[in-house]
Amino acid sequence: MKKLIIIPAFNESESIKYTIQNIRQDAPDFDYLIINDCSTDKTESICREEGFNYLSLPVNLGIGGAVQTGYRYAVENGYDVVVQVDGDGQHDVRFLNRMVETLQRENADMVIGSRFIEKEGFQSSAMRRVGINYFMYLIKALTKTRVTDPTSGFRMVNRRTAEIFAVNYPRDYPEPESTVYLLRRGKKVLEVPVVMRERQGGVSSIRFKRSIYYMIKVSLAILIENFRK
């Protein structure tokens, strides 16, 4: 079974080495591909000098476009399991085997690593938890499914779902919207408990003003997606 880790990276020079070292040590049976989304720092030069597996986009596509590029690569190269791992070092790849087991045993289409099931490790900032709870209740109201960590970027899919996402994937802040997309089409989305860390370097792209835009934009996208046939 071929397994690929997609690592979207924009200005992750402070943490990309740490991320790849963890993969090589704790998930050696996974291939990985860094999607360098036109970083303006030393991310690309580090990838080149360290001999990392990476692809540099010619223009900045944002998180959705970078991840979709990874899905397209996975489909074109025959991967059976595809997982997104952020380049900032928050996601602990020691939980990947648990996610694979759940994906296969439950015949799931997507497995989300949730920090809020057992509530261990870094639980995000208070402001972000407000947004996370908001999306949890919005998704439950629309799909009758409770997703405790709807903004988690630690997500694993099977080949069928990778084929869907390779063609159709939201551009901005895609996690909640793509989850609704799958649930509305009868796909099986599950969560498993994981422990996340604080980011190992760099600065989050979502700050207070941008978080307001994020919530409005994603809410509208989810509502539109919910009423599509």
C-alpha cells in the first residue's frame, strides 16, 4: 500500500527540517512531498540543500491550491492513502498508523486527527477555540454529524477521496468546507484522538482581523455547499 504525506509550506524555514526529521524517524513507511507555495524565506533553499522531496509552485496558490497540488500528484502516482501534515511541526506523525488503521477498518473516506477528543497536548488559543466550536456546531446543524476538530489540517483520505480532491478542493481555509462537501455526498468521515504541539516556528497566517474574514467567508462557503445538489 502506497502512502503519501502532503506538506503544504509557505515560509516554514524555521520548522521544515524538524517536520521532515520527524517523518523520517516516526513514519518511515510514508513517502512525503513538500509543496512550496512561493515562500519568500529560505524554505526552498533548505529543501534543496537538504535533499528533501519538494515541488515549488510557480505562483502562490494559497493553502487550498497547495494541498490540491499534492492530491493531484498522489492520484497521478498511484497512492492509496494520502495525509496532510502541516509544515510547522504541530502534527505528530506517530499517530499516522492509528489513522491508517481506522481508515481501513472502518472503510472510511476521511479520518481527521482531533486534539479535542481526549484533550491532551496543545489545545490552540482561546480565540481559535471559539471559531472551532462555531464551525463544529454549524457543521452539526447542517449535516447531523459532530466533528470536534473541523479546522484540523491533520487529515487522511483514501484513494477515492484523493481523486475527488484532486479535481474539486476549496481554495481558502479548506478544512471545514471540504468536510461538509464529503458529508453532503454520503461519505464516511471519522475522527481519531491525537496530540498536537505548538507550532515549531514561523507565524500563523490567521490573526484577529483575518479570523473574522475567515469565519464569514467559510460560513458562506459551507452554506452554499450545503444547498448544492
